[in-house]
Amino acid sequence: MPPVRRSPPQPQPQPGDIELEFGVPIPGRILPPEQWAKTALKKVPPGLLDWDALFGRRAPIVIDIGCGNGRSTLGSAVARPEVDHLGIEILPVVIRYATRRANQRGLSNIRFAVIGGREFLSEHVAAGSVAELHIYHPQPFYDPAQIHRRLITPEFLSLAHRSLVPGGKLLLQTDHPNYWAYMQSVVPCFFEMHALAGPWPDSPRGRTRREIIARHHGLPIFRGEAIRRDEISVDEALRLANSLPPPTFNADRRLRQLDEIEAKS
């Protein structure tokens, strides 16, 4: 892959500006400081989250797991003000980018928190309380000693199934062919899954930073939308999870270079 040059330092965005990332606009405009919001959930409280209390209203809930710098979450929140969004990520440094951008756009329908996806669904999300789960480019983990950290597992999918409302959606995206093959083998056990032939219609140039970089380097992007199979009960989903194989696929180390490029960009 050709090297990506670091972008020169950019001036601080001003009210009315639209920020660009690799030439692709970040959704929403910067507002005057007096119109900024506060979107950081600095600590996830113990127990199940009260969505109505968190957002001050009752609305459909979207969770963006592994939201990175927040591009995908921002895009959905700007396009759908009637929907509430929570972006979660294990890396505090990228959550700071996401929070700053959401604050500057005055988005009251977003919160961001530092926490892992499996932990969050199992400990903080009530059954049948989420309309959509979005997972873009989950880390494949190249070290064999760390493959147990892969997010998409039968156990996780049973948690996702439990968390979603009837007919709820799971949206998936990756640039890793072996991860995608694994998803295609296990996700349909819990969801009706359909692969997309091209970019998401609302984001033709890329929903995420990772997607934009991967496409710049000519890598294929795999996308899918899955609808909860409501005929499967929570108990049945748990039993099913125990019978399915874990994600022990070979993580092609050649794709690791893209991780390094993304980190340096």
C-alpha cells in the first residue's frame, strides 16, 4: 500500500464551517459556542441505562459500537434528529474527538462513552430497548493470543438479539474478508441478513474514517444489514450461541498495514 502523508495542521474550525477529513465532509456545521451541547457520558452508571432520563425524552435508540472518532454516529444523528444515539468506544483519545465534534454541532441527540461493546450490552442495556446496533470495522486482532477479544461472536450476537426491539436492526461493515466470511456464517442464525452491493446510500463517500482510508487504498468494503429474527426467544438465542463456533479465522496480517496507516493519518 502506498504511504499516506500526514495532513498539515488545520486551523481551528469556526462557526459555520464544515470540517473535512481526507476531503470528505464530516456531517453537520460548527455552531457558535453558546449553542454547543454537552455530549460526554463521563461514566456509565451501574445497572441498566434509563434512556428517557439520559436524553430527556422518549425516542428510538441507536448504539454505535466502536464508534471511533464519531463520524458515523454524527452522520446518523444529523440526518435523524428524532432518534437518540449513543456511541461507545474503548479508546478515550478518539472519544474526545467524537465528543468535541458533537458538542460543536449542538447535537442533543448524541452521547458518547468509553466502554466495550460486550460489557455494555450485557450489563447496561435492557432487553428489547434498542432500535439499531451499528458495528463498523470491528478489530480482527492479528495476534492468536488475542483472538478471544474479537467482538463478533455467537455470545455477542445473542446479546445483540436480546437488546434489540422486535424487528430491530444490526448494521455491519468490515474491510476484512475472513471476518466478513465469519459474520456471514453466524449472523443469519440470529438475524435475517442481507449484504449490500455498494456504499450506504446516505454515505456514498464513506460512513467511517476507516472506510474512507480503506477505499483510498483500493480495498473492498463488506456491508450488511440484518433484521432481528423475532421467532427466536432469548433463551433459544443463548442455547444457539453455545452451539456455534467462535471466530478463530485467520486474520491476514497483510491487512495490518492499513491499521498502521490509519493510526498515522
